[in-house]
Amino acid sequence: MASGKPIVALTGVSKDYHLGKVVVPALRNVSLSIEPGEFTVIAGPSGSGKTTLLNLIGCVDVASRGTVLVDSHDTGKLSEKQLTRLRLDKLGFIFQSFNLVGVLDAYQNIEFPLLLQKSLGKAERDKRVRDLLDRVGIAQYAHHRPGELSGGQRQRVAIARALVTQPRIVLADEPTANLDSHTGTAILDLMQELNRAGTTFLFSTHDPRVVSRAGRVVRLIDGEIADHDATVGERSDIS
Amino acid sequence: MILFRIALRNLTSHKLKSLMVGSLLAFGTFLLVIGLALLGTLDVSMEKSVSNSITGQLQAYRADAKDKLAIFGDMSGGTDIGTIQDFARVRQVLEGHPDVQAAIPQGIEVAMVYGGNIIDTKLEALRQAEKAGDKDTSAVVRAHVRRIVGLLAQDMAKIGEVTDLATASTETRQSIADLAVAGSDAFWQDFDKDPLAAMEFLENKVAPLALNAEMLFFRYLGTDPARFAQNFSLFEIVDGQAIPPGQRGFLFNKLNYEDMVKHKIARRLDKMKDRLADGYTFAKDDDLQQWVKLNKNQYKEVTYQLDDRAAKLVREALQQHLGSTEVALEKLLPLFLDTNDTNFATRYKLFYDVIVPHLMLYAVKVGDNMTIKGFTAAGYPTSVNVKVYGTFRFKSLDKSALAGSVNLMDLMTYRDLYGYLSADKKAEIETLQKASGVKEIKREDAEAELFGGGGEEVVDATSPTPTDAPAEATPNLAAPAAPKGSMGERAVTATRMYRDELAKRVYTQAEIDAGVVRNIAIVLKKGVDQRKAATSIQELIDREKLGLKVVDWRTASGFIGNFLWVIYSVLATALGIIFIVAIIVMNNSMVMATLERTKEIGTMRAIGAQKTLILQMFIAEAVTMALVFGAVGAAGAGALIGYLHVKGLPAINDVFVFLFAGPRLYPFISWHHLLISGLLVSLVTLISTLYPAWLAMRVTPLQAMQDAE
């Protein structure tokens, strides 16, 4: 599985934020690559730059210096429109607070990215959505709106939405932060199971449970990678 | 489409807000559709009223006219629209155009009429009685005339009380002196010695004193009556007959005739009857009460006209009806005219049955000759004598004061009255004037004519006018140029006789057409597009160098045509305000919604939605809103218009009768009203979406992760 080109490759990436005249460095000279099939966690305390790193990889922000390659595309050289397309086709997003579209039901939320892609017909879309509803275990809630679902169920919908386009990598920003430990564990079980089935995951978290499940942990302190490539804890079943 | 699904969901999930904004939109649409439908219907009904009664679909007048043509008058008052010298040629050109059914010559002026006067009438009766040797009648009439002289003297005396006679004009003092003479015993004792002289004195000195109060002002339309009647479908004769083709004559508008010419008390009683029929009561209605007051105060309108025999009959009838022993009519009549809800019907009948037969019900009767005074283009006073053939009305507009304001006159008389002369005709007239010797007529001859006996010879002797002489060659028209005194009694009398001859003349169409008119009504053939016709007729006119401009009936009718624009502006203002409020409210609520939805929009952007999709989403929402609530408003408007279409919208007053082309307006909606409304409402909604949509497009995917750190 870990073959060919990496899905994500960061080389000497720095990111500065400008707060008025003060320049706040969020990331400093980070280099990192993610191979297909990884189940990687970016860990670190608040303000260490986890989310910034995830945003750069998620193509919702661009680096101040250095290069970010996502699926071999240099995100610094793409237009906003192209970045959006890249997100749509190659990336899946799971948010801390689920971020479902409130007026759409579970099915419609999951189907939404496919509608944006406009590449699949109705029947294919339906098959994919139903398949995912099954896989994340919420088939019976297909026509419930997010307001009618529990946190765990919502996150399952969000996971299904992230997977529906069959992205190269799923980025999950603190996916368990808003869930109780029991539900969080169940969600992690689900993601691990999906990872075994071939989906690459990249988390940002400071939740030790997530870290303990990671195949690989990238520790960030003050915008720098503290123990580069020093993988700790149990790995996922990647080789 | 997912966008509409999201839009609809968004609208339904914010029900209260959607409803608030939506009801504004629905109300706006409702007003818009109603307004457009009413305006559209009004336009059609006004076209019917205006173009089928007087203006025709198009009007042509001098391109270099100083003022704008305003058939129904305008606010400025000045309507110098110049003159069209050669109507015959213009008619030939215009009627050669394939769209034109007829070109009707017109000219509208204001004139005065000395309404038939009670002394005139009585003097005429006296003449008849004298001629027939009927001593009894003569005595009664003489007594009546003397009584009128007495009443006039009383009125004069009142003037004397309020003004210092020493400073009064010589005219006033002369009048008082004349009335004293006519009221003296000596005058009446000597009456039989020289009845002619006595009557001439009464006619020339006394009658004018009563005349002044009877002067009527009215508007008249000079035209070719036969062709007018043929081409204006709303025109119809009510009383009497049409002016015989080619002849001179006058037709009163029925409403004008009733309002201006009818005996005032009788007219007021008629109006009371109409108003009572409309459900008003004396007890509650101010107008009715006011009319009763006026009737009671103006009882002299009746007593003036009653001679002793009639007065006796009326007195007895009133005494019996009122159960009174009062002998003075001056007291009985006000009592009688004090009508109320219980006695009106019987008193109305009694008035018509007992009193009216002794009254001059109309100051000018159908069949009478009437003298119309006017001013020539050059500003000199002129007068013409013309026969009143009848009254007419415009169908379904009989109650409209506007449609009723214009009377009809033949073109020949019109040209005379207005003194339209072309250069060559002026020369002709001078020759005719010398030849006719009108001013040389002897007083004796004139009066011999009045009492019959050799009248024909007198006319023949005094008017050796060749039969092909232009109508304008009336000697009277030379008056402005003639020395002072030519308008004196003798000349007037002679002129009258000359005109009697003119009145019998039948003019050929060529004679009628040859000459001056002021404006031309262009009646189009059925189904012709008005605008296209106007353009192509204007082109024809320009090619033929006629120097005319063509305007449509709206423009031509003056302020009444502007009326539509007034309604348009009122509607536009009201809608403008509503829509601006709607835009502000909608914009506001959508901005709020956008802020609330920042995260949702950010998420959509993060998972791959392009900016344009966000814009489309907002547009979809706006369009859904506009469609749904626009449809609700339009449906409401449709229902109301549908109801009105069946029931009719009643005209609240005379002006609206005219605008509605009848007592009720039956509005209808046409598809383009709906289309315009739909487009406008969508536009308003889109405008209110612009700013929130712009805000939404600026939301970055980063904002989806706001709570991540």
C-alpha cells in the first residue's frame, strides 16, 4: 500500500499569520510526507500548529514558504478555483463539530459532494450513498435531519460524506473532541476499520485515545515537528 | 436541483422571517398586478371615451403651434394651437392613407350665449298678441312685463342702497332712469299710441338689464356634423334632430343643456330626484339640503316668469297643496320648495304638472335660433345666429360632465364666429360689404319685417349675396373693421335677417372642407395599430409638407390624458416605497441569515463547493421566494380583479364616469401585467440578495474550522 508517490508531501513549509503589524509564525520549516494507507495523527498542545498544518494539507490555506504537494499538485501554484476542485475530488473532511448542512437530511448531506462533482448519475450516486450509510451504520437514519441525530450519528454522517467521493486522503480535525468517550471510541473503531479497507486518514488531535490508535504520530511543538518520524504507540496495520 | 432544495428548506426552516419578507413581496405583487390591471383597463376605457367621442385615435394640428393641443382643456388655459388653412388638401392626403377611416375637421372654442330671456319671450308674445289683435292676452302680458320691470327696478334700487349713485357709472344711472320710465304709469298709458316704439324701448333698454344674468358660457366644437356623427360611434341624438347635412346649425350636449340651459329650479329638482334615487336623503345629505336652500332663496326664478293668469293658477294649486290661506306667491313658493324626504315626490310632480307649463323650461328651446357671442382670432367681439336643432349625448357617458362639456356647431358658423378668413376671401368680403348695403337698412323696414308683411322682400333687398358666396362673407364679420356703431340695433336686426337666409343654405362638401380648421381628428380603421399608424401618418404628412404634427388621443386630450400618468406616478411611488422597504428588510434578514450560516457556507466551500455555487444558492433562494410569494400576491390580485370584472368598479363621480367609459369599470388582467409583475418582483428580490450573496461568497473554507482550535 505504501507504494509510489506520497499523497501529501510538505517540504520546508512555514506559515505566518499577520495580526496587525505583528507576524506570528504558526509553522516553521515543516517537512512531512504521508503515504497511502497511513493512519496518522498530528499531535500537540493547543497553539502548536496542528490545525494550520491540516489546513495547508487540506488546501483551505496556502503556505507562506515551502511547497505543499497534494496528490502531486503544488497547492501554492493553483488558483482558488483549482484548489476547490482539488478538495472536492482528492480530499475528504471530517470536522470537530460535524458541520453538516442543517436543512438537508443524512442522505442528502452525504450525496452533496457527489452533486458538486456532477460526474455520477443518479443511480450510481444512490448506490454509493446507500453503501456508505450501511458501512457507517446509520442506514435507518437516512432521512433524518442532523438536528434529529445524536453527536455520534452526526459524525458518522460526516464520515460518510468525507468518503463518498473516494478521496485520496481524509482529513479529520479533532473528530472526537465533541463526543463522549464511548461514542468517540466507536467512531475511532469505524475509522480504523475504514483505514483497513484502504482509506488514508490524517488526524489532528490532542486526544490520547486517538494518539494511542495512530499508526504514526507527528508531534508538533511551537510550529515545529518535535520528534520527526519517531513513531510511537501502537500502529495501525500498515506495513 | 439541490440548490432549490436547499433554498426551499432554508425558507421553510425560517418560517417567520420568510413569511414577513414574503408578505411584503406578496403585497407588492398584489398592488402591482392590481395597479397594472386597473391602468390597463383604464387606458382601454379612456381610449373608448376619448377617442370615440371627440378626439379620434389620433389628432393632427399645426406643427409650429404655440401651445399644445388640449381637447378637454389643460391647466394653463392658453390653447393657441394655430390654424390649418386648407383642410380640403389635408383631408385628401390623410384619407389617402390606408389606415385612416376619416379625417374630421375640428375647432374648440368658448362662447357666450344670451340665453333666451323672459322679457324677450314676453315681448315676442306681446308682438304676436298685438299682431293678432288679442287685447286680453296683450293686457295680461303687458301686466307681466310691467311686473318684471318693477322687480328689476327693485333690484336696481338695492344696488343704489349699497353704492353711492353719484359715483356710479353713467351706465348704471342710465339703467335706473330707463327702468323708471318703463315702470311709470305714463309709459303704459301711452303704450297703445306707439306700440312699436314702446316695445323697441323695452327690447333695447330694459331687456339687456335682465339679460346679463342669463349669460351662459360654454365650449363648443366646430366640425362637419354629418361626418362627425358618422365616425364617432358614441355620438347619438337625444332630442330634436341632427343638423341637416350641409346646413348650419347647433347641437347642445344633453348634459350641458340640462345643466346650463334648463330652468334652475326645475334642474335642481331633477338633480334631487336623481340623488334620492341613489339612496341619499334630505335628512342626511348636505348637497340635497343646499339645493333646497337655493330653491327657497331663488323662488323669483318662478315668479318672474308667471303672468297674472298663471300666477293665479299656481297660487290656488299651492294653497290647496299646502293647506294655506296665504295669498302672496313670494311666501307660498318658498314654503312649497322646502322639500323633504316625505313630500318630495308629490311636490316634484306638482311642480312639473302645475308650474312648469307656465315657465320657460329651457332658456333656449330646441328649434330656436340662438345668438352666440364670441371673439374673433383678432380679439374683436362677434356674434352669430344659429338654429338649435337638438341635443346629443355620447353613449354611456351621459352623466359625465367632461364628455358633456362640449357642444357641437357646424363648421361654417364656427368659421364665422371665429372670424377665420383667408386673404382672398377678405378681399371678397369687402366687395360684398359695399354691394350688400346692410348698414343702410331702415329701421322701419326692419320692424316691418319683424311684424311680418313683406319680410321676404326685405331680406332679398338687403342681401343680394350671390349663392356661391363664401359663408364667411357675413357682413357682421366686417364689424371689427367698420366704424363704431355698426353693432347698433339696426345693423344687428338686419344681420339677423341676413342670417336667416344663411341658415337655410345647404353647403356642398367641397365648401365645407375648403377653409380653415384648428385641428383634425383622425379616425383609424378598425384593428389598426395606433402607434404604427401614427408614425406612418406623420411620415406621410412630412412627405407632403403639410406642416402638421400627429399626436395620440392621450396627448391630445390635455389634462385628462395626463390623468393616466398621474395614476401611474402614484402607483409607481407607492410600489417604489413598498419595494424599497422590501429590499431593505430582505437584505437585512438575508445578511443575518448569511452570518448565521457562515459555518455552513464555509463547510460547503471546504468540501469543494465553488464560489459561484454559493451565489447560485442565494439566487435560487431569492427566486424561490419571489416565485412563491409573487404567485400568492398575483393570485390574490387575480381573485380581486376577477371579482371586480364581474361586479364592476363603480365610478365615484362624473370624472370617473368619463374615465371608466361608463358608470362602472370592469377591470381585466392580461398576461403582460403578470409578466411585468413577475419580472419586477424577481428583480427586487435579486437586488436585495446582492449584498448578502457577496458576503456569502467571501466566506472562506477556513471559517468552517473556526471552532477547531
